[in-house]
Amino acid sequence: MSSGFRTIITFIFLVCGIAVIIVTLVLFVKEKKRAYVIQNEIHKLQQEKKRYEHDNNALQAEITYLQSEHSYEKEAKKLNYKKQGEHVVIVRRSPRNKENEDKDKSIKKQDETQSLKHQEIWLNYFF
């Protein structure tokens, strides 16, 4: 065999070796990306599972409360039912009293604002 033929074969093996290494690296990188995407999806699904478990526990607690005697009584009172032997008293506020309370509150606010110094008003505004 001549040295030229050996050089060509060596060059061909070198190019083939480099090609195999490049293909292997490309496949390795693709596999790592795929594994990363799968891990992210698994993590998202685990978080969603935890959220659903939390919601489920909250709903179970609400179901337990709604099945209790206390909740039945509370709902019955909303519907204006009463227990046997219980007396009902209804207290209503007159609309006039409510207007007077609103006016009194606004007057108190104005008095407080007028009694404050200019610097205090700005301090209260910013802080």
C-alpha cells in the first residue's frame, strides 16, 4: 500500500469519526431538551395536583359545615324561620337616622381637616 492511499483512508476515517461525534452530540442535545420539557411538564402537573388537592380539601370542609346543624339553623334564619319557643324581634333603622349619621361623619371629617396644619395634611396625604 502506498502512503497516499493510507493518507486518504486516514482522512476518510477522520471525517467519518468527526461526523459520528457531531451526530452523537446533536442527538444528545435533542434528548436533553426533550427531557427538560418533560421535567417542566411534570413539575407543572404536580403543582396543579397540589392546587386541586387544596381546593378539594376546602370543598370537603365546606360540605361538612353545610351538613352541620349550625348551618341549617343559619339558613333557616335567613328564610325567616324560627325555632319552636323562640321569639323574633325585628329592628329597623329609619332612613332619616342614617342620613343624619352620614352628615355627622362628614362634619367631623371637615372639622378634623380644618384643625390640622398645612404640613400635617401633606404628611397624611403622602404617608
